[in-house]
Amino acid sequence: MQLKANGLTLEVEDTGAHGNPTRPVVLLIMGLGMQLTAWPPALVQALVDAGYRVVRFDNRDIGLSQHLDALGTPNVPWTAMKLRFGLPVRPPYSLRDMALDALGVLDASGVAQAHVVGASMGGMVAQRLALLAPERVASLISIMSSSGARNLPPPRPEVMRLMLRRPPKNSREAMLDHSVALFQAIGSPGFPTPAAEIRARVAESMARSFHPAGTTRQMVAVGADVTRALELVNVKTPTLVLHGRDDPLVPFACGEDTARRIQGARLCGIDGMGHDLPPGVVDRLVAEMLPHLQAHTAQHLMTTP
């Protein structure tokens, strides 16, 4: 369904309410260029079966949410060079703007407070939301994400080359080939996904929406968010950091740094996990997520007047 949030039209999926407004809410925020459909159905169902209402949405500029092409397409190499030399970058919009979108989704859905779960860039948006409106965040779960600190290790060279390489032809088929190669490169070595399955999933996603310019604008928003690492000391929300020990895109050190900067955060490293959410990884994530959610749902209920 389409909702108005933060002045934009955003696509939202609301699962597991079952007409029961007292169910605690889990808000899921997906990563760079990824649609709400990228959340594995098994993860969503596990949360619903545990008694949660699950709200997912397409971030701005992606999927069926409002596209912002009028803002122009940034020059990524030029932006990267400016960031490398510590020069200021003015993105078309910021991660804070995207956190305001998430807050708007909660408002439009009639949700006073939610557990907020973000994957990759979505974890960064979730961190921003916890800074922006801590009273609205019952707990925070940051998955395969980062604080954005400048001294953290970059992606592995082969992954960086794939990310910066443009497909030889400006066509959907070429983009499909390129995306499959990238997902294979960043996938979980301990939980490999067959190439045919990746290809089918990417093709289905592209059939729903294909908007690479939005991904570019989101990428620049991530790069331009240079102060978040220093601000995370202000997050008091109960936090769980989940990260793959074999992540080639956002190395495990990034998860370690996030947990170190957030007071009281608990870090859980998952052996064999890369930068994706295959079934074996989902099982391990859910095993960590549910106790965290249950503990802080109970705590919230005990302290709410």
C-alpha cells in the first residue's frame, strides 16, 4: 500500500497486525538500492510467528516508492574523490532525510514506538533514527552495517572493482548480469546461493522496479554522512549488532566499531556470513534477534505508564 510519509509517497507492507493493535511492531529498513521484497520471507514470518507486527517499506528513490529524479544524478567518482580528501559533499538528500522517512512511516501507520532493524545502509538509517527520535525506538538491531567512521577498512578490492564497473551495455540484461556477479562476490561463503537462484531473484526485483539513478543518490547519501560515527555515543537505545565475519563488502571491523561506539551494544559475529541473507544466515539472525526483541519488549511494557 502507498502511504504519505515525510512529504513523499512510500510503498509500505504491514504484516502480522491481525487486527490486534497491541502487537509490538518491528520496522525493517533495507539497504542500498534494495527493495522491501529483499527481506527474506522466512525472517518476516519468524517475527510474525513470535507475535510481532512487521512493517517494511521501499526507501525513497527505490522500488515502488517515490523516485526523485528531479534532484539529478551525482557524479560518483568526483564525489568519492572529494570524500577521500575530506572535502564537503552536498548530497541530493541525506541519511537523516531517510530516517525522517522511516519516522513518517511509523506516523502514517499509527505506530508510537517500534523495534527498528536495518540491514547495510538500512542499519545506518536505523542508527540515524535512534539519534533523531530515541523515544520512538524500543530497540535497535544493526545488521551488516557500519558507523561510517573514516578509518574503517574498505570493501575487498575485487568487490570494489565490480561496484565501480559499469555494465558494457546500458540494458536490463547487462544490468542483470552485472548484479548477479556482484551478489555472488559479496555472498556468504559459508551459505552459498546457486547462481540460478540469485539470477531469478534479481530478475524478479528488476521486474518490480528498475531505478539505478536512485541507487546512485542513496550511495552518495551514505558517503556524505561523515559525522554519524562521532554521534553514536549519544544512542542509549538497547542495541544488537549482527555482522558476518566473512563480509567482503562491509568488513566485520565495521560491525565491531558500531558496537564499540554505542553504549551497551552487544555484538554477535556470524561465521560464514557475507553480505547477504541466505536461509542459513536467516536462521542464525533470528536466533539472536528474537531474545533481544523479547527482552526489550517486556522491558518497554514494564516501564510504560
